[in-house]
Amino acid sequence: MEHKKRLLLIGALALAFGALSSLHIYKRLQAGLAPSRNEVDVVIAADDIQVGAKIGDHDLKVVKYPAQDLPSNVFHTSTPVLGRGAILPIRRGEFVLADQLAGENGGAGLPALIASGMRAVAVRVNDVTSVNGFAVPGARVDVLATGNVTGAEEPSTITLLQNVAVLASGQKIERSATGEPQNATVVTLLVPLEDAEKLALATQEAHIQLVLRNPLDTKREKPAIVGKTTLFGGVSPKSPLKLVRTKHAPTEHPQGEIDIELLRGTQKETIHFKQ
């Protein structure tokens, strides 16, 4: 009986020692496999931040996050973020990144959205010319201009600008969250300085029409100028007639007979007359 108890005790001790050894080995393996969590401060948005908003202290929150999981352009303190304008929407809980903000002296609102070398140009529109209100901030449009070319007897339409960003619709620089149209009498476009000059002249000398395009379609076309002749085909009824008298050798027509050529645009017609 004593021998049996001794064997049971030895077995229990062996099991306990084995369990402790296994637990120790498991913890060492886990420590070796788990990455070192070197956590650092990082700035995130405490609430949704809209485009053009001036960021205040209430918009930000500083949290701990593993350093190896962070993008390179995050902020670790809120000081360099305060007072700057947002040029892209920042959602609650997202990292605040440097490329989402205007320059340190760029201010907020619409001016903060204008990149270096670009200009914001306002053009007057209505429901038709603004594509029924769908020329909203962030949309991409082409600009058509219709007017009379100097010396031409009929109006024509040209594609003045292509793939232009809409910066604002009226005084709104943020599109509707549900994608609804935003009716306004003025749309602000973001263009280079040279295109700003073209727009300024076109708004005075021609009729402006905005054409909505897919923002993923960045291809630039080379459309021909369209006039009434091109649109309806044939020759414009307003094309001037030119009379050209042709002389023929005596053997071609009897004496006293002449040919008159009528030129209308690019078409030519010959009429035979007797004098």
C-alpha cells in the first residue's frame, strides 16, 4: 500500500513538473513570436472634418498606436495641425495626414484648396449650363464655348477646356453626402492661369456650357469646331455667291454665248447663257 502511494505521488509530481515546463516553454515561444509593440502618440480626427474647414483643438485626438503600423506622414502632436485648412475630407477616427492639409500659412476655406500655379475662376451658370446642378464640388467637366468667330457668318462651338475640376457650387465647397444636385447661379472652376484668361474672355464674348464627364476618364480629345454647316450638312444658306465669267475658245461655243460659274462655299455650278 505504501509503495502504491509513493508511485502515485511521484506520478503527480511528474505531471505538475511537465505542466510547468510546458507553460514556461509556451510563454517563451509567444514572447519570441510576438512583435515588439513600441507605441507612440499619433493624431487622429475626433470628428468628421469637412473640406475647407479650419482645424481646431476640438477636431483632434491623440492616441497611442504601434509605431511600425503608422504611415510616414502622420502627426505625433496636434500643434502643427491646429489652424490649418483641410483640403480633403477626414473621417472620424482616421489619421490626420500632411497631404490632407493646406500649407501652414494657407488658411482655410476656398483659398486653401487652390494648389500652387492654379487659379479659381467663377463662371455664371443656370440649370442647363451647370448640367442640371450636377456640376458639384469634386466633379470634372469640359467647357464648351459658342460664339461667332471674327469674319464668320455663322456661330460655331468649340471645346475650350477639358477635364476641369469643379471647386465650388455657389458658396458650397463640399458636395452633398447623398450625391444630390446643388443648384447655384455660379460655379467655381480650378484651372491654370492661361486657362483662366481663356475663360474670362469666353464669358464675355461667347456662351458657356459645362459638360459633365467621368472623373476616371482623363483622356483629352481633339474635337473639330462645329458650325451650322457641320451640324446640318451641306452648304450654309448664308454662304455668299461668287460669279465668275469664263471665256471659251470660239470652237467651244457659238459667238455670243458664255458660261457663268456660280461658287457657293466649296460647291461650283456652271450655267450656260446666250447673249
